[in-house]
Amino acid sequence: MPISGLLEGEPFDAETKRIIRLAFEAARVALDPKWGHHADAILAKRVIELAKEGERNPDILCEQAVQSFRMQRI
């Protein structure tokens, strides 16, 4: 699932969108592929939420999105 569609209409500059895409792809790799598209949607939304809160470090965006997903699975 590409995250680009979810970024449409969001008030991010080109560099922030690049960072969001990078963090999202890293988060997808970090999870077991069995979660598939279900995980993609959750990860994408969480990365965007964190970016809206001001986070711009792709490593932190990735880590927090993955952690959030795993917490939901418990």
C-alpha cells in the first residue's frame, strides 16, 4: 500500500513527505509480513499523526509507529 494517497491534502512540504514515506517503508519492513495491508493502514496513519505532531526524524517515526502497532496487537 503506498502512503502517497494518504498524504494528499496534508499540509506537509516535499521534504516532510519524503521523510514520512521513508519512515513508513522502514516500518513495513520491521513488521512480520503476515500482517499485510491491515498493518500498512495502521502504520501509515500513525506515521502521519506523529508527523502532524511535529516529529521529523524518520527513525523515531518508524519506531513509534511499529511500537504503536504492536501495542494494539497485545
